[in-house]
Amino acid sequence: MTEGPTTAERAGGPAAFVRLVEAFYARVETDEVLRPMYPEDLEPGKRRLALFLAQYFGAGPVYADERGHPRLRMRHAPFPIDPGAGLRWATHMLAAVAEQDWPDDVVAEVETYVRRATPTLVNRLPTPGPPDRPSGGDGPQR
Ligand code: HEM
């Protein structure tokens, strides 16, 4: 493999992920499902998400220096993330990515990551309702 600029560098360095996370949190703040999962003070979480993404895309151990190993599934276990919440999260993040002035290949890479990673953080499945009644049998089905 040839060495070249990392995805984080091509995005514009760690500050690019701060801008991404600001655009993402602007959507979380008005989302009636996601907002209650987040603490009142959103700033520490914003900072951690921006550092994590910068690290993931090659900026060096900027998240690990503060937080250690990401252990994202473990860190998300306290939050009731069902598929609907995951879809909202990913939709806001993909919209925030689309707003960034990034090269197309950087956009594609970050989108692919979000699409792959979000389902791994779903930790609740909906409770099934009562089973459907069998059709046919005697009398009309109501
Ligand atoms: C690509 C998917 C995701 C990534 C990469 C991600 C990443 C992160 C990171 C790095 C943190 C900070 C961890 C720490 O050091 O404490 C965090 C916190 C958090 N995440 Fe996620 N997350 C993702 C998906 C989700 C989803 C789907 C939800 C909910 C629907 C969610 C809700 C939260 C909440 C509530 C926090 C706590 C924020 C705070 O303490 O201020 N995340 N996430």
C-alpha cells in the first residue's frame, strides 16, 4: 500500500470532525427520541465523538489519549438503542456529512463507516406483539 494523506487529513484535520459533530448535534438537539438519551450538557460528548472520528480516520490516538480503548458497544449499553433510534442517529449523521465541504471519496468513506457501525450499536429489539391469528378456520376473522 502506498502511504498518502489520511482520510482525516483529506477531510481537513481534527477541526473538520468538530464541524461535522456540530452539524450532527444540531439535529440531535431537536430529535424527540434521541435528545432524552443524551445528558443535559452536550459539550463533553461532542468533543469525544469528534476525537473518536478523527482517530478512526487516521489522526492518531487523539481519542485514546483521553478515553482509552473506545469499547463503543460497552459505552452505548446504558442507552436504549433500538433500530428506530439507530436509524435516526445514522440519518442525522449522514445529513451532517452531506453538509461538509469534503472531497467525494472522503464523504463516501465516512458514510460507509456510519452505515456499518450504527447497526452494531443497536442493543434493543422491539418486543413482539401477540402472534397473528391463523387465517381460515371457522367463522369470519375479525
Ligand atoms: C457510527 C455510530 C456511532 C458512533 C461512532 C458513536 C460514537 C460515540 C462516542 C465515541 C461516544 C463517546 C464515548 C465516550 O468516550 O464516553 C458516544 C457517546 C454517546 N452515543 Fe454514540 N456513537 C454511535 C452511535 C450512536 C447511536 C446509534 C446512539 C443512539 C441512538 C448513540 C448515542 C450516544 C449517547 C447518548 C452518548 C453519550 C453522550 C454523552 O455522554 O454526552 N450513539 N458515541
